[in-house]
Amino acid sequence: MKKSDLRAFLAWKIPFTIWLHIQAVLLKKQIISRKRGSFHGLKNIEGLDQRDIKQISSEGRRKWISGFARLRDSALYLEKVIESHLPYLDEIVLVDNNSQDNTWEICQSLQKRYPEKIRIFQYLPEVYRLWTDEYQTCPENSVHDMSYYYNWTLSQTSCQYAMKIDDDHLPLPKEFEKIRAEVLQGKYENKFLALGLYNIKQWESGIELDLQHPLAGIYGDFGIFPVSELTYFVKDKRCENFIHRLNWKRWGLALFHLKFWQEWFGARNYRGEIAYEYRKKMNETVMLDEKLNQLFKTFTIKNKGNDRQTDRQTDRQTDRQTDRQITIITCTWNSEKYLQKCIESVKNQSWNLSIEHIFVDGFSTDKTLEIIQSYQKECKDRIDVKILQSSPKGVYNAMNQGIENATGEYLLFLNSDDYLEAGILTQYLEQVSLSKKDIYYGIIHFFTEKGEWYTTASYHRLRLFLAKLGFHTLFYHPTCLIKRQLFSELGKYDEKKKIASDYGFWLRATKHHKSLEYFPHIVAHFRIHEDSLSTSWANADLSIQEIKSFRIQEYGFYGKIIHAIGMLCKKLTGKYM
């Protein structure tokens, strides 16, 4: 073979071989993509219906671009980041996950300023951090999984195209003007438009590109894509992973990445080299874009993580003074035997909750006050513990004092010898945030010192129906969240009654058609022992007489009929209804 023929053969053979390799890689990706299938929605294993994810469909979406951001302690850059995206996006969905700084307040402020573009949500279940043991073992269909949280956030968008926003990214104006125009022209209907990022670092001398980590997102960590059942997030060994069956289109560098402005902020990307032309382009972009330079200068940066940590503590204290979610009221008198268990159950609720815990003590002579004071001192940074003391005038007098001093939107009465289910308040308040009813009631778990137990779950529908007719109710204080405002509207507890004043309140609530909602989870554990009121007075005639008086007071002649039916039930079954 002649050299000329060999060169001609190689000139054809080498490009053809390369082309075959490329096609093989593309085919492999296509096969893998097809195996992944499409997203048909998810039901979470925790049973939170309001957190189920419906199928992410392309149907009924507006022909515009949505941005979506999941947030947690994102206050540092958030306002500027969101405002910098507003000119290029038609909708921005912000979802906060129990931030300890003022992220949620910033979200609310942004929504007020840009109501036509910004929608905000709170995602109350705790989302496990990446690379933790909890994340590794968490099922993909759990509300605590990162990918589930991502998919729920994506499902809230309403436009045909979507873009994930991180809380430390700024778009390049000139690049995004072009991107928006081409997307809306339909050039990327079946494509994932991958966007690269510049890494920016803050020095004492000013703002510079970090050439040690010059480029994030080389392979399109972020991008714009058409939303459909083919676009969703899945769990990965290291972190969440975005799945799609779209063709890739790499745009190039389009975002500034502020991750490395401080040493303590964020995790570092992998080191890598970059071509000279990219370095040149980055430097030119930073130097030429004066508007962006001015935007950088508007940021207020704290250089130490401890400073931010201190700010968070101050924010938490301020929030608890002004915007309490829940007040727990516990009445005590010589309660040292079981009180510690009660307190521990409150302490072990989520750190993200704003809790006020009021103790109304009847001048205990044992170590009750010492236990409460120790709790007050230990948890002063996250739980506002108040101690009230008054002469013993009955449990309902003590409960009324707690109501008068409460600041929470909802009240929960927790007996000193009972305790809450672990982590239940986060789930409870999740349901409250979605429906905003007057009263919520959950499942009570009764137990004795001998280990005997039972719950009320199987009878809740029947008993609720009977309660609305004026019969005995299934509402147990330790499971109920009651809107504080109701006590102003309906009156507090009747202190003349010793046993059944709570029944009088429930009767007034159902009579005046206050909204009720069932919470299908065990909320509290109710201890039955010899010293408890429920044991001492369970079969007392006094209880029946007090219930009778409330029924007649509220319903007149109909109340007498209800009482007669209740007495008949007692005669037949041994239990007054």
C-alpha cells in the first residue's frame, strides 16, 4: 500500500472510529435513560397526604419559565440572588425547610414586593443533610429525603420550562437575555440547556475569580429544561441526581457562583484545570460588567462563621418573642415523679419549632420547681419556659391562668404525668399550616404502670359524629391543638366545675360550629395511675352531674334528652355516654 493510500485510509478511518465511539456512548445513555422511565408521582411513607407528589406533567402549563429554589438558612445572599433572576424568569417558587435564620422573613418580603412573580411555601418535615448517615439510609419515598423535597418543590411550578436556583448564584445579564429569548422561541423544546458557573471569591482587596476552582458546572450542574413526567430527581449515593430523557445542549458560562466568598460557607468543588480562553473570558466578563460589580458591592459579608451563628441565635430568640407557633400549658403540683419524662418529650421535639412552655404550679413542696427551673435554664435558647405560681384553686383555674399568659397561636394542654410522641409536633404543625382549622385532635395512647395500653384510633369517626350531636367527646387535651382565639370567643374553662369543664368547652365549640380536623397519628401518651384525676373520678357521680348541667345549659330540653340517653347507656353498658 502506498503512503498516500495509507494516509487517505487513516484520514477516513480515524474520524469514523471516533464517530462510532460517540454513537455507542449516546446509545448507551439512551438505553439507560429509557430504563429510568417516567415520574408518576409519589406517596410518602409517613402518610402526609398534603406532601404527596402528584405526577409532574407538561399538561396545562404556561408558556414561560419558572425558577424553583429549595432553601435552608439562605438569608446571606437570598434577596439579591432572587432579585437578580426576576428579569429573566416569569415565576419563582421559594420553598423553605425550617431555616434557623431569617430566610422565611425574606421570602415573605420578596412575595409582598413581587406578588405577580414570587410564590412561597414552607416544607416543615426535616430534610436530612447530604452525606449524613440519615440521608444514606432514608427511603426515596420519605418526606425526609432530599430528592423527595426537590421533586415536591419542582411540582409547585406552573410554567413549561423550569430552572433550579441555588441561593448563591447570580445570572450574567447579557447571557440570560439571550437564553430567555431562545428558550421562548422554542429552540430547546426537547433539550436540557446546561449552564456553567463562574466561581467568585471575596478577598480583602476586593472581588476576584478563584482560579483554583474557576469553573463549576462544566457538565451542566444547572440548566433550563421543559417540565414533564420525564424530568425529576432521584436519590444518589452522594447526593440528589436530576434525571431526564432529554438531549443535552451546553450553553456555557452563564452564572456567577458565590460559594467561595467565605472559607466557612459551603462545600468546595473538585479541583480542575481550565483552558486559557475560559480564564480570559471570565476575567473580561468581570471587568466589563459594571452593573454586576456594583451588585457585588451591595452585599454585606460577615467573615466568621461564629458571627453568623450568633446572629441565628438572636433571630431565634426574637422570633419566639413575636411569632410563636404553639404554647404548651402544663399544670403541676408535687409532680416530680413523672415530670421529667414530660419535659424530655418537649425537649426532644424539633429544634426548628418556636415553642412556649408555661408551667402553672400550685406551690409544690417537692422538687417540681427545681426540675422546671433546670429545664428553663438548659433550653433558654430555643424554648421559652415560663413559671407561674398561684394558690391551688383547681386544675381549671390553673389552665385558665396558662391561657391568659400564652402567646402562641395554638395551645396544647400537656399533663405533668403524660408525654408527647417523639417529633410529632413538626408533623402536626405541618398539617396546621395547610388547613388552619380552629381545633385539631389526634390519637391518644393510654397506658398503665402494669404495661397495659390501648388507643382511641378506631372510634374517632363515630365519636366525632356523636360529639357534634352533644354526646360525650373523644377530644383529649394532650392530643389537641386549640386556637388561642377560641377562648376569647367561647369563654375559658368553668372554674366552678372540678372534673368536666373541658367537656363544657368542647360542647360550646361544636355547638358554634368551630372547624375541626382529625390528625391520624398518636400525639401523646396518657398515663393512668392511682393518683391521676381520670382514675380517681372516672366513675364518680359528680362527673355525670357536671356533664348534665353543661348539656342543659347549652341545649335546654334537648340536653335533658341527651342526658337521659347517656344514663340509659350507663345502665346497659356500665358507661355514661
